[in-house]
Amino acid sequence: MNYTINHLPERTAKPRDKGITMVMDKGLSLRQVEDFIEVGGAYTDIVKLGWATSYVTPNLEQKLKLYREAGIPVYFGGTLFEAFIVRNQFDDYRRLLDKYQLEHCEVSDGSITIEHDVKCKYISELAKQVTVISEVGSKDVQKIFAPYKWIKLMSAEIEAGSWKVIAEARESGNVGIYRDSGEVRQGLVDEILTQIPEETIIWEAPQKAQQVWFIKLIGANVSLGNIAPTDIIPLETLRLGIRSDTFDHFLEM
């Protein structure tokens, strides 16, 4: 840090197991990645190349090399996994992870229907190869899961071998754990936290109000995902209570 401010919340240090910030790269250029790493690399724990953008991203290998050299793990979005699965290309997907030297992958079923025991088998198989992050929740705004189902699915996926489970929200933040207005489904989150340890969950929170809500609920070291590259510094100030939205919250500690 550039100077001293007393009595700020203590942040976990990298490599973190909680307090993770997952950044969504939706198609940054190599120059933009370099600029992002210069400014936000110290505060970024993992980068997701959103949905299947890796398929059409120019200079993909060079981009992955930039992140790798900065010590920032990268994984391809869960929609790419689903695109392979729906076409019966699971083995091709596994070879893809090896080709690009990826150490993480995302297993999701937000766009297609996969029987949950089958999804858990995919998690178990991939966990032998890479670190698995699995996503719970649908991208379809019409599909609203009861809290008990979220808990059941998350528990089973952790048991199957997921390192973290992601609570779905899309990059827009208006499905899954949020209403279509972007408001948090507070009762759902409270119920989930009665059964699932908070350190195992990455909450997708692309909107500032959502980030503030989770920081106030869980603390500076809540794990948050789908963060825009331009929001990495603002988010860190929210975590530390040096932005107005969380300023008073941490003064009361």
C-alpha cells in the first residue's frame, strides 16, 4: 500500500482460499491485459474468460501466457464446458484443458440440462486433472430454485470434488441469487449460509450494490466473482472500508 491508514479490515494474502476476487475477461486485448495486470493484478486471484469467448479470442495463447507470467490462474467459462458436453465432446474438452495448460476449469449447467448425478461425475473426473469450480443456478430467469435445492446441489458438488461453488448471477447480475432488478434474494442467501460454509462459495456480484451487500453481510474477505477489470480497484476499496458505501460499516468494528 502507498501509505498507512489505521484500523482497516485485514485482508487475506494471496494465494487466497477465501476473500477471492474472480475477474471476468470478456475479450480484453493483449495490451488491455497488460494494463489490467499492472493496475489490478495484485488484487486478482483468478480470471475467467467469459462463457465461450476463448473460442473466438485472438492471440489466446499469448493472453494466457501474460496471465500465467503474472501468477494469475485462468479458466474458461462454464458455457464452453456445456458446449462440449451437449455435443458429446467431453474427451475433447479434457484435451483442450491440457493443450492450453489450464489448471482450473468450470463445470456448469446453466444453459443445458444435465442430470445432477451426471454433473457430479464430470466434476469428479475433472478433479483428477485440474482444480474444479462448479456453478449452481440457471441462466434462465424463469428457473427459480428453492433454497433447499441450492443447498442440496452445492453440497453434492463440493462432495464430488469442487474446490469452490459459484452462485450463478450471469455477467449482468439479474438471475440466480438475484431478482431481475438486480436485488439480492436475501432469504435465499441466508438459507444457503445455514448449511454451506461461506468460504466454499464464490458469489457472482458484477454490480457495485451487490458487492456492497455481500461485504456488509460476510465481511472484507467474502469471495466475489464476475468482477469487471475496471472494477478491481474500486472493489478492493469497498473491501477495506475506504469508499463511502462501506465506510461506516468498518468503522463500527
